[in-house]
Amino acid sequence: MKGLSLCPALFVQTSEPRQQIPHIRELFHHQLLPVPRRPGGTQAQGDASEDSPGQIPGMRQPEAMLLLLTLALLGGPTWAGKMYGPGGGKYFSTTEDYGHDITGLRVSLALMVKSVQVRLGDSWDVKQGASGGQTQEVILQQGEYIIKVFGAFKVFLQGMALCTNRNRCFYFGNLDGNFFSAYPSQEGQVLVGIYGEYGPLGIKSIGFEWNYPLEPTTGGLK
């Protein structure tokens, strides 16, 4: 297994427009704890009123962050433009929206990741991927952005963990198989889109678009 370099992305105020940038690709391994499911099959995360004092949804502290820090020492970044996973099937991409930031995420799961759906501003984009599965949902706080993605794949995407500039990480599925991590190449950039390929059973490859948020913020993954 290859090591990874976890370089925390610090957020600074910037007026630079959104632009196309390269992707960073590498492999990783770590554990995060999922949030208990709500009755009815939909799991909602990100509601501060539901969090226990001193705890972060989907993340064990300080163990999880200490492990991420340890992984940072294992290797250097890999630059590539390819998607993660074996690929094949139908191509998908979330809506390219220059007027709204990503404010939430829904992931449908069975034995693999079946589909993803992003929330742009106050509205949900079209679901991308295969049908079915049990849906988990994250709503980001105002000024919160996804700045790092971990994942694992076999024949299909098995699971993902998404970390934000508010030191919160959300876990979907199982981090089992071939591991990867993705994060922006420039300070201040955040997740603005997801693309990939899927078959009848689920997502077979996935990639991530990074760019500057519409509302600049400060902070970073510590």
C-alpha cells in the first residue's frame, strides 16, 4: 500500500475566479466512525443540535485526526487527472454551477456506493449513479466547505470520508479495498463538483473538482 501526504489546506480570502485545476491523487488507509442511522432509512448529519457535546459527527477525536496526521508523513502527493476506480459504464457529472457552493451531500449505499447527490445553495442537484440503496445525508454549516476526500474502491466504489474546514469528517460506506485521497492543489480551494462512471449496481469510478468558494473563508483541516 502506498503512503499519502496529508497537507492541510489553509483557507485564505481571495477574489480569484473559479478556474479549472489539476487533481491530486494518492492512496491511504484509516478509520472513521459512522453516525447512527435515523429511522426510515435516511441518515442526516451536520445538525449541530443532534451532536453530543465535544463530539463531531462521523469522526472520532482525537484518534481520527492523529491518524490523519500520521498518514501525512508516509509519502508525497501524486498528480493525475484520472478518476479513482476501475471505471466503465455511463459517465456522470454534477451540475457545473458558478452561482452556488456545495452545501450538502447525499450518498446512497448498499454493498457499495450506488449514487451521489450534491446540494447547491438551497436546492438539490440531480442524483448521479445507480438507483436504490439506503441514503445518508449531510448538510454543511454556513461557511463550511469540503476540503479533503478519502475513499476506497474494489470493482465498485466502497466508501468515502469527506473532511471540512470546520474539522468535521463524514463517513459513507466502508473504507475497504484500494485506497485514495484527494484534495485541492491551491490554498483556499474547496470541492465544487463530483464526476465519474457508474453501472447498474453502483459507482465504478469517481473524481473531484476543486475551485475557490464564492464566499471566502478562513480555517483549515488541522
